Amino acid sequence: MSLSKAQSPHTMNTYGRLPVAMSHGKGVRLWDVNGKSYLDALAGIAVNTLGHGHPKLVPALQDQVAKMMHCCNYYHIPDQEKLAAKLAELSGMTNTFFCSSGLEANEAAIKLARKFGHDKGISNPQIVVYEKAFHGRSIATLSATGNAKIQKGFEPLLAGFIRVPLNDIKALEAATQDNPDVVAVFFETIQGEGGINPMSVDYLKDVRALCDKKDWLLMIDEVQCGMGRTGKWFAHQWAGIKPDVMPLAKGLGSGVPIGAVVAGPKAAQIFQPGNHGTTFGGNPLAMRAGVETIRIMEEEGLLENAARVGEHLKQAFTKAIGHLSGVKEIRAFGLMIGIELDMPCSAIMGQALEAGLLLSVTADSVIRLVPPLIMSTAEADEVVSILVPIIKTFLAEQGSDTHHSPKHSTLQKA
Ligand SMILES: Cc1ncc(COP(=O)(O)O)c(C=O)c1O
């Protein structure tokens, strides 16, 4: 079967697809319809926590499909209670609303913040959002997103957002000074689509303190960086803080569509019957996927694995390419890794595919690796052995391969 980059005749032209169709997977490997195998360092964009065809997840989902996939929220759904209780235990928060995607979780967060304001008598609530943020592509979430390319053509954007730079507490204070309409601060602990950009531990603590002082909601989008990817359940836990609202999705269902917005005591009672809802949200199949994903992650020590294998990858990349002048920075937080080059490098995605490695390039110049959390160090070494020559050749072809000293950043030092 041969596939081109040409648009398919019947699906909308929303994606610039690579010329390949995947057929099936096992562990951290996928096979295309022609039988070629790929090492998966992308996990369907940070989704396949347990890789492909996990021997414990597959029978559990088969069992659930046979029993019941969907029944709707007119009725109690026991696995919703189970998953919500587990998320409360892992996050130290209290109550969860379930939906089916990241943007839906963020949409719910934005509604929570607005109603939090209205309940306090604020009729024009404002939410602080960040440069380079990505929160989704609905009108509300693309308005919160800090990327003009994503917003272009969909104006008028939703009002009610104040934008600030990352890691600058003075800028946040200045942007909100004497503004009684501010109700919430909303960011990703580590920006994913924006280029693997972390909020520093100090900044996270300072914003938590400011939100407490001003009675604002701290809303942390952990859709991409959460669910164990950085070696803690949620990336903000590296700073020892708790948000009031935490949207989740992606890795929570290990491939089954799911979203969740977890709330702490300050936000847990804002929604009342009739305020919010969604047909698919929290359906028995998605809930079973969430319950089993977390159970298997705990059983197999996948947080520790993410931290260990991520550190291994960081060391290996730093040693192999950290000294090249075309490599601006290697940012690695467990298995959320960005290698920033000093030039646009989207071509590397196709070159890696050709060489049997799945990854993505985000923010034009950041090679992003977000593999399944089951990846072993041997498989990580394979990733390095495929990717390093590709990066070296790419830089050499661009005339940028002079040596210099290595640079990398951590959540702590950022
Ligand atoms: C941090 C973050 N928030 C929200 C979203 C949107 O999630 P979804 O594509 O499931 O709507 C994404 C997707 O990449 C994301 O990375």
C-alpha cells in the first residue's frame, strides 16, 4: 500500500499526515500496513501510557466491552466512583468530573473559574493564561492558548483572558494589579505543544501563595505532563503544591478517549446539577481504562521507570549531541523530553519515520519525545542510536555542527 501526503477524499483536511498508515502494535513498537516496524517514542502524543497491546489492559478492556461500554450519566457508574477516588488519593484533591478529551477538561476548568467568579459577585471574570500555552482547539480553549497560528481565522476570540510570560511572578503581579475581576491562574506545569517549557519550582510555589492571598483558583493543565510522565503522578507535585483545579486526559486511559477535571475543596462544589455535562463523559469503557491504567502503572512501578529511563535518555543525548552548536537545549523531565535546535527542524519527523522511529517536532524547532512509560533502558538506547545520527546529519546539512559546551535544564533550575 502506498500513501502520499495528498488529502484523503473524504476526511477533512485538518492534518498534514505522514505517508504511512499504522496497523498494530506491541509494547513500544508499531507496525505499518506494509509490515515495517517503528519504535514508538511518541505514544500517540503522550497517550499510550502502557504502550500497545498491554497483556493486562487488553483482557480488562475486552471484558468491559462485552459487559457494557456506555449507559449515560442518568445512572450511577461504579467505575466513575472508583477512578475519582483513586485520582483524589493520588492528587490530594477531592472531586472529579469526567469527559472525553483534554480540551473538554480545560473547557470545564474555564467554566469552573467563571462560575467561581459569578458566585462571588464578579460578573466579568478574568483568567490569567500564558504565552506559548496550549489548551486545545475549542473556541474557549484556543482563546486561552498562547499561539496566534492556532487562533488565526477563528476570531473573535473569547474575552476574559489576561496573558503573561512564564516564570515571571512580577509580570503576573503587574498584569493583575488592582484588577478585582481576576478569578484564576491557568497554566501547564510543563508546556507540551509550546516546546517542553517548564514552570520553575519557585514560580509554582509563588503562584500558589498568590492565589491563596487573592482568593483565585490555581488551575493546572496536566493533560500532557501528568499521569506519571515526569516520574510523579502530576508534574506540579515536584514543587510540593496542590492546584484547585486540574484537567487531565491523554495518558489517563492509555489510548481509550478520556478526560477529567479534578478539583480541590475550593472548586469541588462549584458545579451543581444542570451546570455541566457530556454524553460520553465517564462512560464504563473509559472508566475501566482509567482504573486499569493506574492499577497497572502502580503494579509495574511505571513512575519510577519514567524517571529512570528519562534520566538515562537525558544523559545519553547530552553526551552525544549536547555539545553541538546547533543544539540549543535538552529539556528532559522523566519521559517528557525536548531537544531544541537553533533552527526549524520539522523535517526530522519524516526522517525519523523513515528510520523506524516515531517522534514529533513541536514549536518549529523542538524534537519531542513522549514515549510509553513502559519503555526500557535498552529500548531507550535504541531511540538514541536512531535519533543521534539523524540530528547530526541534519545539523551538518544545515552547516551547524560546531562543538560547544552542553546545556540542559531541570524543573528545579528553570
Ligand atoms: C496541555 C494540553 N492541554 C490540552 C490539550 C488538548 O487535548 P485534546 O487534544 O485531547 O483536546 C493538549 C493536547 O495536546 C495539551 O497538550
